[in-house]
Amino acid sequence: MDIKKFVQDLLVVETTRLNKRHFILELLAPEKFPLILPGQFAQALVENSPTTFLRRPFSIHSVDYQKNTLRLLIQIKGDGTRHLAGLKAGDHLNLIYPLGNSFSLPFTKDVLLVGGGCGVAPLLFLAQFLNQSQIYPTILLGFRTKEEVSEIEEYSKYGKVLITTDDGTEGEKGLVVDHSIFQRERIPFKKIFCCGPDAMMKAVAKIARMHRTDCEVSLENTMACGFGVCLCCITPTDKGNERVCVEGPVFNINRLKW
């Protein structure tokens, strides 16, 4: 399905710091949104940052069609994201959106969402989307420490939330794949959606294969253009090298050369 893409200056409604490393930008669009699907992303133009030359890709964290706003969950990594963290209400941010493909609507209600780090970003919108089909997923979120745990009340509106922290200060101790839900002889899920660091997604994919559970992952390859021209985000698949920004970012694990 070919979804209309916009290049727009969106109004900053609010910038909300979640913790030292993460924040949310709430943005108001100047006209009615096109159809936006969970897993799609936006390319943001970072202006007035002399060391940032290319647009930055961010998963769409949530969409409110009534207010005509969307939210981006962003991790501060360098000058570009640090500049975005300083945006104030009334400022503008230029976006190209919605880009990429999306997660699929599952054939089952036994669904697990797994996110680690800033990889949790697309999962809130996915959970909202699943609820429209009367699917209330289990949502497993991994953080480094208690200080980085955030938006649990928001996620809990849409499913059962489980937490791991690397240091054990909140939820179960360890990585998401160390959670007790994965230590059973048979996991109670028929579909897994996952986003986060490559090592985490590969570990979840290994568990999914072991249990013969269908699994989709959202890749976070480095991107430049965001719409398939520069070819810097390719990943090996069963059809050869494919562009994460166009054929992805969401792939079924059976298609990836992992």
C-alpha cells in the first residue's frame, strides 16, 4: 500500500524530559495526518546544529488523530539530538513522514511486544493499534536502571507490562531475554514484535525460532535519506540486500540473514 508522505514544519507543543537520556517531542501538524502505521518513522531536519548535516530518523511513538499530534521518543546521543532536546513550545521541526513499512496485524491475540533502550519507541503506538482489534499484548520493556524506567502507566493502558533492568533496581534483573517469561518450557505467545539493539533483537529472534514463534523486528540501521536513494542502510535478506528505510524497518526474522 502506497501511503502519502508529507514534508512539513510541525509545531512543537511540548518537550518532556523522561530522564537524563530520553525525552519526548509532541508535535502538531499543520493539516490532517495521512494514514500512519505502527513501525513507521519520520526523518527530522536538525537546524542550527553545525555538526549535524543529515536528517535524523525517529520511530513514531504515538499518534493522536483527534488533536492532530504525534510524539517522538528520542535518546540524546550527540549534538543533533541534544539540540532537539532544547526545542521549546512554539518552535517548529521539519519532518518527512510517514516513512518505511509497518508491523503486521497478527493472526492471534497471544502477542508479546519486546523493547530495549530507545527501541521501546514504536511499541506504544503498536499497542494502541492492536487494541483497536481487541488485542491486549504483553509488553516486556528493558532498561539499564530504575532511573530510566518511564511511561509504564501509559503502556499499561494497552496491555500487561513486564520490566527488566540491568542492575535489578526495578522489575526482574538482567536483559529482556533473561526475564522469567522466556525461561518456560513453552512460551505462551504465537507472535512477537521486537525493537532495540541488534544483539537484543538477535537474542529474541533465537528464542522465537526455538519455540517456533512468528517474530518481527524493527531494525535501527544508520540512515541518511530515509526514502531509499542513498543505499547506506541496506541489510542482507532472503531477497538480497534490501533498504531498511523502504523495505523495512520491519522484517520478519525468517527473511533476515541472521
